Amino acid sequence: MRAPNGGVRNALGMVMLGGGALMLVYWTLYLTGIVDLGQSDPVVASFESAFLLADTLLGVLLLAAGWSLLAGRRSGPYLMTVAAAMSVYLGLLDLAFYARLGMLSSLSAASLFELSLVSTCVVGGSICLAYGWKLFTSVVR
């Protein structure tokens, strides 16, 4: 039995498609050298480069979840739940890393941008995790 294709489900599907596409475009631009993270600290640069694989996987999961939600597939809520959990985990890991380095204590533009980006990942991921779990349990029953 498929869950009904509601407005919230479609909106989340579109947001996930957009987020996954933006994430993959950003890392593509980073790898081609068009976008520079501006990391002069080798510790931070190695941490950011280690996130490439995890963020690429998250981007692919977001694209798959968005497509599945919009198509009304049974796998949509499951993929959304997995992608949301990964987003929350990576956001908290990123936040802990930058807080440990003391980079979030300054009010520079770069630290405020990083904080807003990480906060969006954690809060948005938490909302999607709760809604995805609700959809997933309704589809499984």
C-alpha cells in the first residue's frame, strides 16, 4: 500500500532534489578549482577534503529521496530518513570540529556563514528525520 502523495511530501521531495543538486554542483566546482574554500590551515583543509566523499553520498541520497518522494515510491520515506540522519550527523560532526578549533567563537563572516550552514543541516535534517520516520512507519504498516 502506497502512502498518499500529499503536499508536504511533494514539497520535501522538491527541497531534497534541490539540496542534493546544489551539494553536488558545489563539490564539482570545488574539485575543478572554480570554488576555493580558502582554507589556509592544513588541519581544516584536510577535514574539508575528507567530507567530500560523505557529502557526495549525502547529495546522491538526497537526489534519490527527492525523486522517490515525488514519484510516490515506497522507498522515498526510507531514503529521506537515511539522508536526514546523515545530514544531522555530518552537521553535528562539522560543528564539533569547528568549535573544538575555536573557529566559531569569532564573529567573522566565514565563521558566521559556516555556523548558519551547519545549523541549517542540523535543523533541516532533524525536521526531515521526524517527518521521514512518520512516513516510513505509515508505509510499513
